[in-house]
Amino acid sequence: MKSYLTGLVAAAALTVAALSPVAAQQSSRIIVVTHGQANDPFWSVVKNGVAEAGKDMNVQVDYRAPETFDMVSMSQLIDAAVNQKPAGLVVSIPDASALTASIQKAVAAGIPVISMNSGSDVSKKLGAMLHVGQDEVEAGRIAGAKLKELGGKVGLCVNQEVGNVSLDLRCKGFTDGFGGKVTVLPVTNDPADVRAKVKAALAADASVDTVLALGAGTAGEPTVAAVKDAGKTGAVRVATFDLSAGFLKSVAAGEAVFAIDQQQYLQGYLPVAFLALNAKYGLMPGGNVPSGPNLITKEKANQVIDLSAKGIR
């Protein structure tokens, strides 16, 4: 994996746009601020990528996130990071309206900013140098089209983080690609809540034959359990955004049809590596870096389970 990532960084450096090195008064620290919640295993993989990049590039990296999905708290974390004058700042942008002022403050202070995971549609406008992630609408559209191809006609889109614009975009793309009836089911990040609400939704509408969850560990795994509870395994197609070892085992067993991998390890690793190269040499790729989407189906699931359990995929 490390040689693969090193190759990616080297390839990106071949297409760099020369930029002014970071001002001398700035520290060598790179600060990462995301909206990732502590109970979401997705973000532990991002943190692993951040930490590995810090080691490989020999820079100090601080990872910060609010305890819950809280945009006021996140904007305050960004403001605090700006006051520390880091060599670079990495941010996710789940709600541009709430975070614009803080991100633009960083840009105005001369701090190089890279966005990751969410915010590809607003990143450039806010002054970020580039974005590392996937196009959420397009990823949702690909998922919807695949589920339609598998015979789906009536779907649920299970949203475990209401207010996250990127998740809204996933549901929109799913609806566009699916073509049939889609209902958005708001839930929380509590797996027990997801399981209960999905089971209730299946009982309320027997025509539902497809469920797309928007996070593997938080929503995908309890959705598989809810379908089992309802006695509809195999009759209801289940897919999810992102990966977890548990959901991948369900895909391998035929209890779910696929997971959408956006390679969040890269979303943590690459921005730190790029900002370290920028601080040292004034180098930066000339455009956004798409980290996904990739569909992990039954044929591929077993290859990815171990890496997911190790916090890499």
C-alpha cells in the first residue's frame, strides 16, 4: 500500500503547478479538520491515512473533529487552526454555508487549504487549492443505475447524517440513476435506530425492493440486519456507500449486493502529502484528485475484507 501511495504522490508531482513556498513564519505543522464523528469507523480510516502521511513526509499532523455533527463547533476548530498559522490546512466541507467564513479566513491568511471527502462542488470557489474525494452525485447515480440493472423499482435512501449536504447529493444521484420511486429515510448515527427505522419502513411499504445506505458501519450493517429481521434477505437488494469489514462479509455472503468505495485512506493521506511537498518545494497538483467511486461486489469483497478490518479500506 505504501509503495502504491508513494507512486501516486510521485505521479501527481509530475503534473504540478509551481506555487510560492509557505511563508517563513508559518510552522511545519499541518492541521486536518473534518466533520467525522467519533463513533463512525469510516473516519478512523481517514485518520490512519493522515497519520501515515505525517510519518512518511516527516511532518507534524494534528487531526481534529467535533464530537457530533456540529457545524458551529467545526467552524470554531477551523478558526483555532488558522490562529496557529500551520503550513497547511485540510478540511472537509459538509455544509459550505456554515464553513465558508472560516475557510476563507484561512485562505486570506495565506494558509494553503486542501478540501477532502465533501465539498468538491464548492472547494475551488472557497479558495482551496484542490479537492481529494469523489463526486457524490455521480457516485449516487452509478449506484442507482446498478441497482436498477439488478431489477430494483422502489427504493429507500437511508441518511444517517441529516444536514450533511454531501449525503443529500448521494440520495439525489441515487434517485436520478435508479429511475424508480425513491424515499429518503432520515435516521441517526445509532445503529439500533437505523435497524428499527428500516425495519419499520419495510413493514409500512411492502413494495420496497432496494435500500441504499449512505455509510457502511453506521447505516449499512444495521440495514442488512433490518432486512433479515423482516425476513426479506435476497428479496430486498441492499447496498451502501463506503466500506466496513462487516458489510463486506454480507456482500461476500450474498446478503448485500455491493459497497461503494471512495478510498477514504487516500482522502486522509494525499492532502497531507501534497501540503508537505508544497511547504518544502512549492509543489501542488494542478487539479482535483478523484479517490472514487469504485463498486465492491461479491467477486471483490473477500479481497478487501482484511484491509478494511486493518483500517486501510
